[in-house]
Amino acid sequence: MDSRLRYWDIRHVSGEHTGIDIDNGEIESAGVTFFSKAIIRALGPRGWGIVAVSPFDPDDKGALRDYLLRAEKAAVVTAEDVVLADAPDRKPLPVPPVKEDPTKVPLEEKGALLMQITDAAKLPGVSNTRGTYTERFEAVTFLDSTGYEASYTTCRSGFSVMAVAKQNGTMQMGYIRDHSIDGLNLRGRTEDGIKAGTRAVALLNARAVKGGRMRAVLDPELGGVFAHEAVGHASEGDLVKDGASVLKDQIGSTIGSHIVTIIDDPTMHAFGFEPLDAEGVAGRRTAIIEAGVMKRFLHSRETLAAVGNGDSGHARAMPGDLPIVRMSNTYIAAGDARYDEIIEECRDGILLGGSRGGQVDPGRGVFQFNAEFGYLIEGGELTEMVRDVSLTGEILSTLHAITLCGDDLRMHPGYCGKGGQSVPVSDGSPHLLLSEAIIGGSGDA
Amino acid sequence: MHKEVISDIIETGLKYADEVEVALLTSESVSIEMKRSVPAYAGESFGTALIIRVIDSGRIGSSGTSTIADWRVCLDSAVSSAHLAEPVPWGGLPDPVSLKGGSLSYDSAVKTDPDIAHTFCNRLLEGASVYPEAEVVGGGAGLSLGSVILANSCGICYEEDHSSVSASLETIAGQSTGFEYDRSYSLDIDPFEIGRRAAELAQTSQHGVPIETGIYDLLLSPMAFAGLCASLLSSALNGRSVHMGRSFLAEKLGEVIGAEHLSVIDDPFYPGGLGSGRFDAEGVPTRENILIEDGVLKSFIYDLKTAYRFGKESTGNAQRGGLGGGVTIGMHNMVFCGETMQEPGEGRCISINDVIGAHTANPLTGDFSVEVQNAFIMEDGVVQEPVRKAMIAGNIFDMFGQMTGMGRTPRRVGSVIVPAVRIDGMRLVG
């Protein structure tokens, strides 16, 4: 369109978001919103000019020309010399077959199914239940200045159920969630409601731990959060490029025990799957750490060209937002230890389970995450239940503390926030034994 | 033109429902984002959103769309949504009243001008250069303008404009990081000071010393305090959580829940507050709500639906952003006041600028354990050595009782307004 633009692309996402909110057995709200958003990126002589628009009308060719002119003008103040690496894989990966298309199921029926799950959480001792359902149907079209064009649709859906239990003035909650990319996941899930209710009641009698350094076992959900927070973020090419990651000079170094292999795989048919990343590049499985050795970074085309050592296809974006380097499906590969063996080997310590989220400062190399529940391990056996336990550590030393990796890898879906954008991901791990962990808790004994 | 569409929507909507409410939001912005110290992205954005709510026999339905021309689809969707919702004893949308004054969080001097953003970026870098050991990792500046038209079938048609100016900078010195930002509705932010502070934090946090696990007195910066406490306290004061049995404070109205000098007010008229506004998302005129006064829990906050349902009055705290275009309950400007100390860092304490993992606190009970960020040992208000690593553990509601006093100068952290807070006797894991 204009010779001064070295490159441009446009990513247009239109679709519908559906939400159902059930509070204490009543449908509080249930509705659908519609959107059509686009982001236009144009590479001027130096850096990027960006235009984000909502709504975007793909049939209005005049508007696109106008946006490109605006982006070109905006780019004038940029001074970074942006170079894009070649993108060899541009054929969208096949979207996993959908078992039951959520968009074809009436809202009333989805509401009734969610009601069954939340009702199941109402066990004796439970004073409040809440359930939410979210569904995001998105039609994505990508077009760039090389004439490349691709489009696909995805539908992600899932639910969460929460139970609050009360006893003698104390309150605790149990929370279960599951999200899917391959179809409606609301049928036959009342067990999840029961699980949330059971956990809330059980936590009433759990005590807060006194923090300190101890041996710890992480369950697969929390082990996944550990992989995500402690390693995943710091291996993102944009942070490496800007000098904001402690992993920046670590390619080829041993940064963990030899049993640790950590992978990010956007091609895996889990919640973080993308047929094509937000720059129109097909994702690729990237082994970040292999047998304790730092191997590869996650990249966009731009960070690959600037940093090297890794794969593009990891740029992701919310509809109408700028692509940034993100994880997709991140996991610690399975080892060969059995669960019983891990608990026995721990002898005295703590088992942490379920995730209330985490955060990392990749530049400082310090991360934190919180468990939903835990059990003390005494003499190689699980004993008392504990609550409100968290774990912190330093990226460059903690991975050496993994002394056993279980054979029971499981993935857990969720959302990850970075740069004000939230994208669907999954994290996973087998059970892990850490020979020393810094555990935080608000208890006195 | 927008107002015509809005009248059409209300007129058509009344064929299907008792009441109709339409919100039309428009926004535009410019921003420049630096990678290291170089402008790498410069952009602008334009957005429109239409949100329709209908109420029929106490059933509330909602929908939203970014394409105004598609309002009929949106209206149909809102009507179907209402069919599904459980009815509440609804007492009607508000009637129009005369609102005094103009938009509260709007400054007509704010323009979406990239040159201003560019100047701010340069000032950020100049500020950072005061501490040469700190390298700039990234940052940027942005300006945005927005407007809301809210109309309903009772005759309300209110308009309000918003403006926003923000700048932030991220720095690193060795493995020590620093971050600072500010956001205002006017051009009164000081990008030089933001840059200087971000670099100071990174440079002075280097060579941290280990500390012993034990009980310490803490001085939490406004950022650390707001990060830990604000969203949790706000949801515990949310009328819906209270009446549904999901709030720690549910049965504590009239009880002492904090230090006797602590007061917390939701003030929609706070000068310079980012959450200031004359009416809420349902068109209810806003008002000052005293939530905690002299340590005693005074009131909760409500939207119309929750108020009608539980025999209360809306406190003007409906906010947009619920699932499927619905409203939720939220604060405007949450202002914390307490006894101001001559020197909040008196004696020996640990000064904490920020925390990692604030959002992982138990949303129900307030129990938390988080990692400190840019923490320093402090003697009589003077910063000594940086702390390498430590976790604070405790309970947010207990912490309100352990507040010894506050600094003199409140700071705006998003829509929270709070000075530094001194909290004695907290546990740190070193």
C-alpha cells in the first residue's frame, strides 16, 4: 500500500461471549455480548505504528486504508530497529474436533446444567454456592502485507463452582473450575460440585501453618503453576530481549536438577491451544529446559530475530490487542516416581494442592504462588489438613531442589495475565518433591 | 445521531419489557510504549460499546455489542437474557434528577496527542538517569478520552466525560527491579519523578541482606497496602457478598473491625479521584458512603437489584463489567484515613514498597502470604539496607486492627487513596 511501510498485518476477531452466573441456586444473570475488534500493526522505517479499533468492519476497504495511514503516521516517533524473523510455518493447525458444540446448546439448558453442578455443592455445612459459566466463540481472520491470509474459529467454554462453608464464626471456601476447547463440559459434572462443597467443609477444620523452610510436595495443578511462574514467564523472549529476565544469559547452562524438563506446547490440544498465533505463525512445541539445561526461549517473530535460541509462534493477544510473547500449554514432563514413593521420600514436610494463582518478577528472579489447601507430611504419611499456604523461591536455585518427578502428569486450564491482557492457558506437572521450599502461612505453630 | 439510536432502542425495547436502559460508551486513546529506553510502539485506539439492559416483571436481562448498528440483535439478546433470570422484587429504574456541575474526572486540557506522550516518555528517561546504575527495561505514556451516555425509559439521559493520563517505567539494576507509575484525569502527573523513583528503587534495592524469620513492624507503601487490602475489603463490603453469606464482614455492622483511628470512605467526589462520577452505571446519583468510621463498620455498598432484594437503598455503587453486559457492585474512590504520625517510620521497621502475589490472598477470610518487593530496613524514617527476600504472612482484617498510624500524604493508587500505613507486629519469613 505504501512503500514506506516495511510490513503490515491485521488481526480481526469477531464473536460472542456468553456468561451465566448462579448465586445460591438462582440464576443471577445470563447473557451474551457481541464484538468485532481489530488490531492493525504497521512497521515503519524503525518501529511499529498501531491502530486498535472496535467495532471493525472487514468489508470497509476504505477504512483499512485509513487505519494503515494512521498507523504509518503514528510509527514516525518510534526509534527501535525492529526486524522480523522469517515465519516458515503459516498453515493453521487443525482445531481439535468438538464433541458437543456449546454454541448449539440453548442458554436455558446450559443454565440448568450449571445449576445441577452448583446444587451438588450444597452439602451439610455449606452456606452459599456460586457457579459461573463462560463461553467465548471467536472467529479470527489474519491478513498481512505479503498477501498471506488465514482464518479459523475457536470456541472455549468452561465453568467454576464455589462453595462457602461456615461454622462457629469461621468461613472457608472450596473452588473447582474446568475449561475446555473441545466442547461443552457441563454434562455429568456434579461430582465437581460435591468436590467444592467437601473441600469447603474440610477446610473449616484445617489450620494455618507457620511458615519456614521445609520439604514440600506439589500436586500436578500447583506443579503446573510452578512451571508457569518460575520458568515460563522468565523464558518469554520479550523479557529476555529487554533485559528483564534472569534467564537471559542462561542458554546451555544447567539451571535445574537433571530430572527437570519443561515444555511449552501450543500444538497440544489443551486449553492454551492456538491454531495460529497472533502474528499468523503456527505454534511449535518448545522445550525450554531439557534435563536441567536451559535450551530455548518462547518468541514472537520480532524477539526471535533479536534474541535467537527458540521458536516463534508464541505471540498471543486478546481480541483487538497487541500480540505479545505468551505461554500456551506449559508443563513439567513426567518422571518415573510413583506418588506413594514421593510422599514417603518427603518424610517430614508439606503437600500443597490446588492453585489460587501466582506471580513472578522475572527480572529479580523471584516468584510466589498460593495453594488452596495442603496436608502436613509426617513420617512419610499425610496427616493434618492445612490452609492458606504459599510458596516463594528464586528461579535460579529452586529448580535444583526438585528431587523427584512423578509419573502422573496432568494439565489444568486457566487464564494468565500479562501486559493487561488475559489469555487462556493450561499448566501441568506430575507430583514433585522439592528438597527445600520457602513456605508462607499465617499460623503461629 | 447517537441520541436518536438510543431513543429508538428504548422505544422498541418497551414493546418487550417494562423498562429499558441504554449505555453508550465511546473512547479514544494514544500511547507510546518503550522497549528499554527506545519508543518501539506508537499507537491509537478507537472504541464504541453499546450496553442494553431490560427489566420485565423483575427479571433483568442484558447484552452488549461493539457495533451500534446491530442494536436490534443486542436488544433481542437482552430480552432473552431477561427470560432466564430469576425475578427480584424490582422497584424501578431511577427517575431523572438534576445533577450538579460537570464531569468530575475530566480535564478538557487532555488531548489524545502523541507529542504529549512522547514528551512524557523523554521525561521518564531523564528522571531515571538520576540513578545511573539502573537500566530502563520498558515503560511508556498514554492519554485517553472517553464518554458515557446513560439513558433509560424513565427519562434519564445523563452524559459524562472522562480523561486519563498515565505513565510508567520499569527498571533493573543487576537482579534488582524497580517499577513506578501514576495515572490521573488531568495532566498533573510528574513523569520525571516516576522515572526517578523507578530507577531509585532498582538501584537502592541491590545487594539485599537476608533477614531472620520473626515478628516485625512494617511500613507499607500506598502501593503495597492498596494491592493487599483494597480489592479484598471492597468485596467484603459488597452488599451482594454480604447478603449471600460470602463476606467476612457480613454480621459485623456496628462492630469494631479496625484500629480506632481508621476510617474508610467511598467518595465519588474526591478531587482528582479516577473513580469520580455524579451517577453510577444504573443512573443512581452517587453519594459519599462512610464504610468504616473510627474503626467501626458503618455500611455496605449496593446496586439497585441487591438493594431492592434485601430491603436496602442503592448507594450508587453499580458498575459496568458484569457477565453478559450486566452490572456489578464496586467502589468509586476508596479513601483510607487514619491518625497521621509525625514519623510513620519511627524506631526500627521494614519499609515495603510492593508485594508479589497480592491477588492470591484468600478472598473470603483475608489470609495471605506474599513476597515483598523493594523492601528496606528503616530506622527512624531513614532507609537502611535493602532486604533480599522475605514473605509477609497474616490476615488482612487482623491487619486493620494492627494499624498504628499513617503517613501524612495520601497517594492515588488506581481508585484507592491512601498514605503509607504503619502496621506493627507482622510475621516475616526470611
